[in-house]
Amino acid sequence: MNDITITRVFDAPLAKVWKVWTEPEYFAQWFGAPLPTVASDVRPGGAWRATITTAQGEMPLSGVYREVEVHKRLVWTMDVPGAPEVVMDAAFTDRGDRTEVVYHQPGVPEEHCATAEAGANHILDSFASVLAKS
């Protein structure tokens, strides 16, 4: 098992980065493939769910926010049908007019590391694009 850690610095203040990261209408725009439905309750123990559209059809995603420190840290899970639960976290650091985000995904099986890291980078690229437009 390996950990994936990716650090990005975004050209936006912390409050804006947090808003685009956590609010459903923004999340639907940047989290991977199109998400026709998204709901989230960003608090410890709160749930999130979405429907993702892929070439194979629609697939439900869901998870729970394990830890929420507003403007500081999120720890959440993602459940994908037929796959083990994924745990992810993101730490947010105020850098004035910029914000550093450290994304971390522990316990990734060796054979899935390259795909998981590429997927995380794709999602962070999409996040940067949505953030720049909002």
C-alpha cells in the first residue's frame, strides 16, 4: 500500500477555495466526470452523494465527512459500488491571496497508484479551472 500526496497552490483566497471545494453546485463542476446530482452535508458525520455519468452509464457515489475543520482540513470517504472504501483528506493553508491545498489519499494498492494519482491530478486540474471561472 502507498500514499498519494499532491500539493497545489491556487490563485484565490482561502474562503473562495473552501467554498468551491465544499459547495455542491461547484463540486458538481469539478469532481471528475459530469455529476447530474450532488448533495452534501459538510460537517463531521455528514454524508455526501452524487451520481456520476460515464460512457457505461450512471453510477452512484457516496461517502461521509469524517473530519471538518472549516478553512483548514477535510477528511472524507468515497464509496464506489464494487470497490473498497477510499479515504481522502485535504489540508488548506492561507497564503494571502493564494491558498495551498495538500491532497492526501492513504493506503492505495501498488497496482492502482498510477491511476489514482492521475485521477487526483485530473480532478485538481478541473478544480483549478472551475475556481478561476467562479
